[in-house]
Amino acid sequence: MTKSKIRCAIYARTSTEEGLAQEFNSLDAQIESGRAYISSQASEGWIALKQTFVDGGYSGGSLGRPALKEMLDAISRGEIDVVVVYKVDRLTRSLADFARIVEALEKANASFVSVTQSFNTTTSMGRLTLNVLLSFAQFEREVTAERIRDKFAASKAKGMWMGGCPPLGYDVHNRNLVINEEEAARVRLIFQRYVELKSMSLLAAELAERGILSKGWTSRSGVTRPSTNITQGPLAVILANPIYRGQIRHKDKIYPGQHQAIIDEDLWNA
């Protein structure tokens, strides 16, 4: 008696685009492993669909991936019987999203297989094992996120600059804020003229007339933020920023900074 054909779709994903231009990359390795696994199940009627579903450079933290959406649509149309992935986290890193995917598979009478972890959602034990695995994976991510937040808060409490675009008046050197004298002169002028004008709109207009611009900055990854006119919104941020009096803000707390102040206390209080 001929076994019925089980149509298998291979799904592959990487979080970054690094290395994708290579002749044989991580995605190729995942696809090759999936095909080899399907071939090993040929006696059970497994066949690999010609189309593979590949998301290169997409995080597993959400379902907003084009190839994944296309595959889920094909599953809902009854075109796929088994989804084959290299590891569970290639499909998703979220327990909630995994539950949604399993629900979609169950509605279509389809199943899910991980090549390296021997998981199969066609059995209740397989679903239990996967849920436990993803629960621990999610717990680990949450603990890691808490550690990062705690370290960030502790560093801020020590007055350390924690990265990002430096404010007008400062540059970053060896992860520390250092005064940029040309920009610092702009900052002092802004504070002095605000004390005299007592009007955000008048000051913004004056700065535009004088050609005084915001900070231009290029990140280490090459992202450029050009200098622009300082409108009222950014102006309010500058005037309320305790960095200029030598302090660091973290949420609702302010700590002494490890950098030099640009504005003295008298001008700040004024």
C-alpha cells in the first residue's frame, strides 16, 4: 500500500544580514539540514516542497517576517503538512508567538519538526516539551534584560554617559562626555538669551536667523544625524537638560555626572 505524501516546507531565519552574501551561509546550512532530514523520512512519505521560506536579517522576537507570513498563509490554505526548521528559535523566540503558530498548525492539521532537537508537535508530549523549552528561553531573556537594565541604572547612578547621540556642546571620547568648545558657546548663548527674552518662540526665531544649528552626529554604525534649525521642541529639551549643569538624569532621578558642566549654577537657576 502506497503511503500518502506528506508535504514538508523548510523555514530558515537569521537575525542579521551579516554573511548572507557568502556563497554558503547560515541560511543555506539550515535549508540543507532540513532537506537531509526530510530525505531521511522518505519512507514515511515525506517530500520537500520546491519552495523554501527564508527570512534573512529578521529577529525571532515577532511574527512580522515576510517569509513566515507567506508560509502561514500557505498552511491555512492546506498546502503544507509539516514545517521543518533547524532549531526551534529559528521559528520564534517568543512563547506567545509559538502558541499562535502551533494553533495555526493545528487548525490546518499540520505539524512542526525541529531537525536538531527532535521535537514534533503532532504529539502531546512534543508540545509539552517545546512549551517547557520556550518557557525557559523566555525566562532567560527576561533575566538578561533585567540585568542590563540594572547595570544601566547603576552606571547612571555613578554619573556615567551610557551612549547614544551626545547632546549639543559635548563629544564622546573613551565613552566619556568631553566639552566641544565651539558647540558649548552655542549652548551658553541659548541659556543667556532665554533668560533675556523669556520666550521660546522668540529664541527659536533668533537662533534660526543667526544660523545656529543643532548638533550633527554620525554613529559608529554610520548612521548620520545632520545639523538642523533648533525649533521650540528641541530648544525646550536643551534648556531642561541637567547634563549642562554637570549632572546625569535616569528616569525621575538625577545624579552628579563624571563630565564637566557647561552652564554655571547661577545661569541655570536664572
